[in-house]
Amino acid sequence: MTTTSPTAAGSGANATQAFRAARQSSGGEVTSPERVSDVVQAVLSGVHEAIRAKKVTYPEFQAAKQWLIDLGEGGEWPLFLDVFVEHVVEEVAAETQHGTKGSILGPYYLPDQPKLPSVSTLPMRSDEKGKPLVFTGQVRDTDGNPVAGAELDLWQADDEGYYSGFAPHLPEGNLRGVVVSDGHGRFEVTTIQPAPYRIPTDGPTGGLIEAAGWHPWRPAHLHLIVRAPGHRNITTQLYFQGGRWVDDDVAQATKPELVLDPRPGDDGKLRARYDFVLEPA
Ligand code: DHB
Ligand code: FE
């Protein structure tokens, strides 16, 4: 391993830092004691029930305690929670959501990326590896009207499955940008096809996955937050038809409605189309 190769500790610490920064700018919410008690009791009851059902022993309890300490020290709470828990929070949020389906945010979003015109290439290295991909589409409201000036805040892994801002060898802002739709709600983004993402295997989350005999993979995906004034934001991900792990995502965050089907265009680049539907705020 070289000094610049991404580690669980590195991406975990960065993910924790990014999470704290986002929390500070959004401000805290006040939760009533009744709600705290109700939810925490339910979580604890679930844990108690698992201990009884599985006859968890003292050595297992102590091993779990050690693992949780390591998870915190490695800054891996965002990685662990976003892979194993966030998909259910999203499922509950989706119960009241119309328009384009959502998916998990994950730990690697960074706000305040540069705004780009409706026809753009995502910022990338001059020798960026990976198959060129032209991603086009239109943003509409639930009545079918085009939404001009909608923002598509895009971020993705590179051809090796790494995210800028979290893997030290990548330039800041690589494969991130906010594309603004034109007067007809349309956009055309040139990027590269991302690789599948593997949860870092050298930290506590990776250790758990290995100890349990699971696999650490997410299918290749584009991340998006689509927003426009007067409309509810959509946080989602788009996957690739036939891609490895689309049917077996460790984060259980795929949905059949969120799968792109890229085809080679006349210029040899892959082209994929996706139209977004935003509901009123
Ligand atoms: C994680 C990473 C991702 O790229 C993602 O989309 C979701 C979760 C993670 O490591 O927790
Ligand atoms: Fe991701």
C-alpha cells in the first residue's frame, strides 16, 4: 500500500468531518422527550430481543463492545450507518414522496460544488480513466411542465470506485458538479462510467463484513440531489442495467425505477437518458 492509497481510517475520518460540517450548517432540530423515549425504547427492545433470541454470550457482548469502540475511533459511523441502516430511513421517507424515486445519500456528498451550464462535462483529470458517458434528460414537475433552472447536484466514484474529497490521491472536486437545466428543463452531462464501489475492507465495517461472510460491494452508481425553488428535493442514485451487484447491493439501495440503460452513440460514447419529476414542496 502506498501512502496515498485510500484507507478506511482516511475515508471514515473525512466522512465524519463532512457530516459534522453539514449538520452545523443545517442547524439542530428539537425533539420532544416523548419522541426520544418512544424511538430509543423501540431500538433497545430490538437489541434486547435479539440477545434473547440468539442467546448472546458474555464474550460475544464484549466483542460487540470492542467493535463499536473501534467503529467510533475509526470515524466509521457514517460509513456503517449509511450502508446498513439508511435504506430503511429512505424507505419511510419515500412513503410520502411522489415523482422520481429516492435513494440513500451515503457518506460522500460534499456541498457547494461549482455550478455548470446545462450542457457540461463534469470536472475530471485530463487523463481520467473510464468509458465516456453522456447523461441527458429533462426535469419536469408532477403536471409534466419542464422545470427550467433546476439544479442537478451530481457526484460519483471514478473508474476505480473512489470519491474525490475522501481518497487522498484524487483532485478536489473531481467528478462533482451542479448542472443547471436549461429553459426547457433539459441537461446533457458528459462524464465517465463509475466503477462499482467497495466498502473499505481494512477498517471495522470491513472486518464485520468479512467476519460475517458477506460481500462489501455496491453496484456502480451516479449520485444526485435534484432541486428547484418551490419543489421538494430528490436525493437519489442511478444504476446501470446489467451491472455487477445491481441485484445484490450491500447497502440495499437499488430500485428498479433507478436503472439506466446506456447505449453506445454514433461517437462511441455511452449515452443514457433519465427524466426527473419533482413534486411541489
Ligand atoms: C457508502 C458509500 C457509497 O458510495 C454509497 O453510495 C453509500 C454508502 C458507504 O461506504 O457507507
Ligand atoms: Fe456512492
